[in-house]
Amino acid sequence: MKKIFTPLILSSFLLASCSETNHLSQLPAKKTVVQAYAPIPADFAPRNLTVLSAGDSLTQGVGDSTNKGGYLPYLETMLEKEKGINEVDFYNYGVKGNRTTQLLKRLKSQEMQPIVQKADLIILTIGGNDIMKVVRDHFSDLKLADFMTEKEVYQHRLTEIMQTILSENPDASIVLVGMYNPFSKWFSHIKEMDEIVSLWNKAAQTVVANYPNAYFVGIDDVFLKTNDDLLYTDHFHPNNKGYKLIAKKLSEALGDRVIPDLEKKPLVVSTEEN
């Protein structure tokens, strides 16, 4: 039998539906809760750090009476106290007398390439011997212009060094240690030497600024703002105390830069019913 909905019955049905809809609209809606999780502690999974130190006598450690590598053992101890580091493996490729040209060749050598490729951090000390070459080449008639001309060449070679490293290891952090002026005893007649060293450091900073993973750490103030004797008996290289202060300056300046930033856990969006 065909069922027939009368107007009265239909009206009652519609009213009941509206009442049910109103009832549902009063129920608490699902809430979207955004929960922010705390960053993972740096010491949650401490890592090993591979550090390649390369350059001149400052990296080799000339003047260090312990013959353990100048600033490196001090820096190693300081870094291993960081929460995010388990241990640090240092590879010392410092060679007394090296200039930018020689470092550039060595970075491309079969000996150093594998270390460059796996290093997390590369620390460079280079430039002091480039300045010394200017002094030797023009000793009899030394002019400020001679240093300025060679500064441009130094800047170009430093760029090549950075490019060479990053072509082998694009993810490496590179730290360039600035130069200080140890020339006052031997070249006291060159009154502009402080200015020369400062200008060369500024040239180095200009190069470093072009690379997001590169950092410049100046150390000239370590030797200028002190009455302590920080130089070896040759009055040119740091002594043990001088190297320790260089390591301290590096450790403070690097901070989290030498430890790859730990990923912060992203905001998590979840749905919960109340």
C-alpha cells in the first residue's frame, strides 16, 4: 500500500529534524590542538667531530714546548666539554712557512683530499708568510704600496682556497683564523705594520663573508691587549700561553658553529576530541 505523508505528519517530521540539528549544533566541536615540543637537548645524542686544521706554523704549533700542536690540544679539550660532542678527531696539516700558494696545492693533494671530504670543520691559519714574503722581496726599499698590491693577490688566493674546499665538501664549516702582528721586534722601523695586518685581516673577512658556512675569528686583540709575554723566544710565534689563549678565543667564537645545529622538533598538529 502506498504511504501518504499528510501535511501534518510532514510538518512534524521537519520540526523534529530542525530540533535534532539544533541539538547537534550545541555539541562541543572537535578542537585542533597545536602542541609545541621542546627542542631535543644537545647532549641527547652527542656526536664525534672531525676537524682538519691546515695552514702555516700556527697550526703546526711552532713555539709550543710540548710539541703537541700549538692551540689544537687546548681546543680539543674545550670542545669535548661541549654537551653535543662526544669526541673530536683533529688532523693537523700545518707546515711552517706555508703561504696561500702552497696551502692551495696541498688542499688538492691526494694526501689531504680525503680528509677535506670528511671533515665537519676546517680551521685555517694562513697569510702571515705572505706578508713576510713582501718584506723579504722589498726589504731594501719597502713601501706601503707593496703590501697593498700583494693584499689583492692574497685575497684572490684565499677565494681559491675556499672554493677548493667547498668543491670537495660543500657542507664543511670553514674557520679562518685572523693574523696578529708579531713583527714589532724585528721590523720596528715599519711603523705601519699594525695597519697592514689590519687591512689584510679586513680583506680576509671580505672573502669569508661570501660563504654562509665560513667564519672569521680574529686573534690580534689577544696579543695587543695584554702585558703578558705570549710569544716564544723567537719573538714571532706564540708560546704555550699564547696558544692556549688562541684556543680559548676560537672556542668562544665558534660556540655552536662547530657543532652542527640540532634540529628542533617541528610544531606537531594533532586533533583531539573533548
